Amino acid sequence: MKNEEAKQIVYVNTFTDGILDPEKAMLGPVKDGGYIIANTAPGCWGPMITPSLQGGHEVTQPVYVEGAEVGDAVAIHISSIQVTSMVTASGNDRVVEGHSVSDPFVDGKCPECGTVNPNTTITDVGENAVRCSNCGAVVTPFKFTSGYTIAFDDDKTIGVTLPKDAAEELGKEGHRNMCTPEHSVQHPIVSIAPHDIVGMVARTRPFLGQIGTTPARAMPDSHNAGDFGQFLLDAPHDYGIKKEQLKERTDGHMDINRVREGAILICPVKTEGGGIYLGDMHAMQGNGEIAGHTTDVSGIATLKVDLLKGIKIEGPILLPVEEDLPYNAKPLSEHEKSEALKVAKAHGFEEIEDTAPISSFIGTGADLNEATDNGLERAASILGMSVPEVMNRATITGSVDIGRNPGVVTVTFLAPVSTLKETGLDEIAIKHYHL
């Protein structure tokens, strides 16, 4: 238990080594209703070329929430997200044979001296820039199949992919150009200077690819999800688990592009204090993150934290900003309600449901079918409905949308306010959507 006096604001600029461990020290505690302000490090590719990190990402040190106990939930209001990187690089990956023991995200290995999770140095720019500090061998567990370097305008509203010379020039001062935080240990991915796509233009809409609560057992951060978690099943390293133990995850690694400024994420508490962490900020991403990776950036995020006592959920529930809701899941207008009531009266009854968006139940699994089943089952369990009823409601008053391929989805629909009251989720949904 955290005995320190709770703080109204907790500032975070320290990181994990890639492992989320409920036994390790947390920051805080933060007060119920307090704020977390974090300077986050880039996600996937920087840690993927830094084999001393054991989780595939480099997320913030978790924050203890005052009063949070197992079986509660915490509502994380994303007050603001600001990109600080001026440039980044990304692309599709391939695993380099012989550069890991069993999982290139977790147990990277030098192919020459055999050191596991070796310390490394940057020697130059290009795909062979990262070298083992012990023997000098090229050591990165991943390489690009098709990659790009992208630079942003001053306001971080648009990005343009760069040619070889410009990418390599920026890669020479990668930490400065990516604004990696002082306590981050990852190598800047722009040091690799990929340049397969030149002149592509993309709008920015930043969001957090990793945000949530600490799982009930130690897990690599990128594997805290039902799809990436499959790599842990019977794995030979220290974080190998059995299938039933995967339920101890909290699905903080979602890569859902609607987890952006203005949204609310309701997360399960599966260890004392909750342990809120974040990272893997992305500048932009389409649904599915189909390339496997997107534009990882440094940034500053401000979160407001509300403790929801006694609300037990197995996985996250997202309340996006209203414009991100599927068309059929948007709140009904007064005119629509009036017209619906006329239809009801014409057929001999006097009442219609009072509904609110409950978007979105996060489902994760080995593939998209399993993730959909998981999302439907979580929604049914929380709301006291049958799975077929949830399927009907999601079909005609919502949708199922891909978050990340291969196994993250959102299940969204309009739910009766009376049902939400029974779960304790009515007030937060009604207030968020101004109903």
C-alpha cells in the first residue's frame, strides 16, 4: 500500500524496462480526481532496435491511484495530447533470424557473442547502425521490409515522407529530432533512416497506443493484450504463461485511434493502486494498423483520473469523442426521439428506451474472430444481457470495428440508460455525451 500523501498532480518522466510488474515501485499516489502529466517516449520501433528493453515498448512508470483496489475501475479522461517529435520513422517489419532466443520483442540476442538483451550503441545511420556494445556485431532483432521517415510541420498537423539524403541527415541527431525524453534509453528509430516512400502526405491525429492499468502479473508491455499475449503462452523466458493466466492482462496495448484527446477510457483495476501507465503515442493511424506499426512519437499527455469503486470489469471500455462514434451509435436527437415515440404509439405502446452510447467494449484475442467474441462477452457480462442481445444491438445501433490487426476490436452500441444505472456507468456516459 502506498503510504505517501496523495498528490493532485503527478508528473511522470521515468519509464519501465519494457516489463509491467505489479511488484515494482509505482509513482504517486494520485488523488481520486487528480491529474497525471506525462512526457512519453516513442513506442514500437525505437524499443524494437534496442534489445536491452524487454517488452517491445518503453512505457511510463505506473502511477498508483489512491484508494484503488482489485475489483474497482478507473476512468481516465484524456485531457490533452501534444506531439513533441519533429520527425519519426516507421514501416512494416521482418524478424531477423538468430537475433533473439524465442521472442524478438522480449529476449533479443547478439548473434555473435550470444549476449541476451545486450547493451548497444549507435555507430552511424542506416539499417546497420545499432551494434552490440560487447562485440560490435549488428544486433537489431527487426529490420524494415518497407519503411519511411516522416517530418512534421511546426504545428504538428501534417507529415511528409522524406528522401534518402534528408532522412539520413535527420538521423544523425535522432534523439534531438525525435525529442526523446531524458530518461528514455531507446535508440531513435530515425537513425535507421528508412526511405522507401517519398513525398507521401498524411494528416496527423495523435492518440495513445498504450494506456491503461498494470496487469495482475508481470508482463512485457507490448504483450498486455489478447493478440500479442499469445506470444507468452508456454514461452521459455521468464514471462511465459499458461492460457488461463492471460486473463490477468488489462489490454493496455490497444492501438485504437479513437483513444485520443477528449475521450475517456474506463480500465479495470487488477492490482492494488491500479498502476496507470501510458506511452506509444502515434501521430496518425488508420483502423487496423495494418502495417503492424505507425508513426511513433514523443509527446506530452495530460490525464484526469476518477476512481469508480466497486465497478468490476475485465477489460477497458472506451467512450470516444462524439464525432468518432459510428453513425448508428450517436445519441438520438430530440426530434428522432419524438418521431420514434409516434411510431410506438401508432402500434399501441407508450414508451421507448432512453439510451446512451456505450462505446466501446474492447475485445482482444488471437485473431479478429476471437477478439469479437471477447468484446461481445465482456459487454454482455457487464450489462447483464445475453450475447445474442448484444449482437442485435451492435448490429442495428452500433458496429464492431477493428482496432488493430490481428486481434483488437471495439463493440459499440446504444444501451438502455436503466441498464447502465445498474452497472454504475450511467453518469459518466450521460455527462460525456451531454445527454
